[in-house]
Amino acid sequence: LAARREQDKVTMLDFEDARDKVLMGIARKSKVIPPKVREMTAFHEGGHALLHYYLENADPLHKVTIVPHGQALGVAFSLPESDTYSRSQAWLTDRITIIMGGYAAERIIFVETTTGSQNDIEQATEIARKMICEWGMSGSLGPIAYGQKEEPIFLGKEIARHKDYSEDTARAIDNEVRSIVEAGLARADQLLS
């Protein structure tokens, strides 16, 4: 990037742009985004950004943009203040609230949501499922690991989970996941409102 910009030195901006390119894809500044979509994206990312500010256990907000990168129309992300090796339940629940902040902001402002929330919903659901099935962070299901991990047969294949529990337990896990994600959404709604 520094060479393309005909610079003699690599600057912090070059590092930032390189990181963004790796994390989010190439910035598509020339892509024409209709004003309504740009406005919805701005409120969506604003919802994430505000929750970074208001939640006690959130990492500091590092960047918010509505310049499209890769498949994303916008992004808001944080960086931890120091190296982290383990996360608390409070951090995880705040993280789910932040993730659901874009969805909540869309509902508050536009009374509907967009497909831009797809990745957020997947992330929140995955964190909630890991809290219950891997990290024992469920009051009702307890400190039990649900679903043994099966190693991938082929490179690039995701690690699958072997279901080693009953249908009743599966239903309880699903209900607990829903409860955690919906609690994060309700908290996002309340803070943003």
C-alpha cells in the first residue's frame, strides 16, 4: 500500500488500511449505494457503536465505517486494550448486546430490519450456543459440555458437533440460546431507545 501511494515509508495509515483489507475485504469506495440503504447502514453501525460506549464490559470502539468492504456495507469493530486469553460471562453478554445493536437500531428507527443483520444474528447465536454447550454458562443446564467435537476429515471443513444428548436437552439448549440472544436484543433496545 505504501508503494502504491509512492511513499518512502510505511505509515500507521498503511497498517490500518492493510488490516481493514484483510479483515473486511477491499474498500469499494466507488460502489454506488442508494441513499436509503446508506442511511439504514449508518443507523445499523451507529447502534453497534453506541453500545460499545455504553456497556461496561465492552472493548473500546476502534473503527466505524459505512464505506463498503467486501460483502459488508459497513462495520463497527473494537480492539481489546490488552491481550486476552479468556472472556468472562459479563463480557460475552455485553458482546451479544453489541452484536444485536445494529438489528435493534434498525427496528427503532425504521420499524423493520434488513438482511444486513444476517452475520450479526449468526455471531450472537454462536456465542450464546458456546456459552451453554462449551463454557457451562447456563443456570438451568449447568456446567456440562453438550456435544462432543468431531475433528474434520478434510482440510477446510468445519468441526462438527456430535449430538450426545436427548431431544429434551436439545430443546432446552435451543430455548436457552434464544433466551440469551433475546435478552441481548432487549438490552440493546432499551439502551438505544
